[in-house]
Amino acid sequence: MDRAISTATQNSRQRRKWLVGTSVVLLLVAGLLAFRTVLKPSISRNSILTATTETGDVEASLTAAGLIIPAYEAVITSPIQSTIRQVSVAVGSKVQPGQTILELDKELTTSGLAKLQDEQQQNRIKNAQLQLTLEKALNDLRSQEQVQQVKVRSLQSALRDEQYLLKIGGGTSESVRQAELNLKVAQLELKRLGEQIRNQRAANAADVRELGFTMQIQDRNIAELAGKLAQANISSQQPGVLTWVNENLGTTVQAGDPLARVADLSRFRVRATISDAYADALHLGDPVLIRINDTDLRGTINTVSPAVDKGVVTFYATLTQDHHPALRSNLRADVFVVTKAHHNVVRVKNGPFYQGGKEQPVFVVSNGKATRRTVQFGDSNFDFVEVTGGLRAGEEIIISDTKDYLDTPELTLSN
């Protein structure tokens, strides 16, 4: 026969059930807390960089490599073929207009000039001889013409005599016809001499002009060579600083070879290079920003080279402050070509977080936590990124690289 279970035993069994249930609940809570900890890893605030969104301007730009160069630099070339005789000014020295920088050997050019002058003297003698010869030929023709004129007048008189004799019956018609023929032949000969004289005058003038042109050309050659000889003492036409000079004494140089460079180091401009992939984005007058260390200077593009060299395009920019103290010749600088400007937009400092897309997740910092949020971006430059959606001005985000936490919805920030 069954016995009734005592009250104490029942209470003991009930307590065991509650203890087991409570333990299971506590284990479940602990598991959930541990799982949430896995989903929300922590990150040290000291290991990340943050930035606060703000309202300002964003200028979309292309980055180019720049070099500061003098705004004015004259290349002085050799006027003649010669050898370097002496260098009078050291590189880095200031030069004034007309100051001799370098001297060339003038002996070869002097000999060439003397030869040209001798040839010109021969041309003058030839010209005098030609004038005499041509005048003599013309005088001979004039003498023949004068003789022929006398002959024509004589034949005209003879014709009148024959006609008179025929009229009074003392001559014949045949004698008159012969006298007319002789006169006609003499008149034709006179006409031929007149044409020959005119042709001779024209030929004389052509010969004189030809020799005159030859002498004019020779005069120009003499003047040109004399001018080059005077320039054999190489000097600058403008004041400046000698930035380079060919110091190889005795070296042979050809006409047109560079010998020295003189620059005005009080004003500067920028020569920049950029990939030819952006060649179509460069336009004359486009604004540029030139960054030298921590100094930003403004300017505009004034020249774009049409040629592509090894995949890069070269362009030049003038500076608004072309005499700024930070400018130095051959100083490298970052050049940003502004292609688009946005004013009074929400922006955030550029950093490793930005991947260049129009939309991406970022971590927004608030109350010791960083929550992942999808944000829309617009144009960007080296300094800022335009925010078009997903963030308001004044919010703080992580700008460090967070690609290891792309699948994490929330981060805990630890000190």
C-alpha cells in the first residue's frame, strides 16, 4: 500500500526545481550577455582618429605634382660658333643689364668678318667696273645712232634733190625710187638702234640692280656678323640672378647653344605635371591651390602643354601672390586643380575611412559608443569630403581605417 509523501519532502523537491530553473535562466542570461559582447567589440579611443562634421566649402580638385620656378628666366645662347674663353660671374650672383657674364673667343668670327668686308670691297670695285663697261656700250650705241641720224638726214636731202630733178626733167623715176628705198632702209636702221639703246639701258639697270642686291645682302651679313661679334661678351638684357652658366673653359659651342640662365627671383610661378588621364579636365583660367608645407597659395592655369610626355601632361600656373616669402626656386609643392566648388555644405575632414564612393558605412561616435551608419558623400579634395546625406553638422565620426569592423553594428569605446 502506497504511503503519502511528507510535506518536507515535497518542499525539498520544489526548491530543487526552482534552483535548477534559476540556474538555467542565469546561464541563458550569461550566454546572451556574452553573445552581445561578441557582437559589440570594444576599441580604444586612443587608437582611433575622429572628426566632427561642420558646415563649410568643399572644392573638388585633381592632385598634381608641382615645382616652383621663376616667373621670368632668360636663356642666353651663343651668338656664334666659338669656344668659351672666360667666365666672369659666379652662379648665384646678381647681374645687371649689360654686365659681362661670359666671354667667347672672337678670333674665328673676326676673321670671318674681315673676309666678308674684303668681299664687299671687291663687289664695290666690280660695281664701278660694271658701270664703266655698261656706260661704254651705251655710248657706242648712242654714237651709232647719231651717225645714223646724220645719214638719214643726208638721204632725205638726196631724195628731195632727185624729186626736184624729176620735176624739172633732169632725173628719172628710178632714181627717185632708189633714193626713197635708201632712206627707208636708213630710217629702219635708226629705229633699230633706238630700240637697241633702250634694251641696253634696261639691261644695264638690271645688271646694276643685281649687283646692288648682292652688295645689300653682303652688307646685312656684315652687320649681322658684326652684331654677333659685339655679343661675344655674353651679358643679360634684364637684371636678375645668374642661376646657371657653362663653366667649361675651352669647350666648343655652336650658335644657339645655351650658355647661361638669368632669372628674376623676386617673382615665381608653378610648373606642374598630372596624368594624361585628366588632360581633358585642364582648362586655361582654372583656379589652382598650391600647398607649400603648411602654406596655401592661390593661382590660375595660364598654359597647358598640348604634348603628352611619358603619360603626363605639363601645365603652368600664375600665382596671385607670386612674391610670397614661402616661395623658393625649385621648391616642390602639391598642386590642386579646382574643378568644382561647393559652398556652405556639410563636410568632414578627409581620412583613411573614405573609400571614394558615393555611399559607404561610417561609425558615428555618441555616448561612448560608435554606431555604424550608412552615409552619402559628394565631391572631395585632399582636405575635406562633402556629406550629402546621413550626417548632420556637429556629429562626430571615426575617420581612421575601420575596414576590420564593417560587419559590426556597434563598437564600444574604451579609454
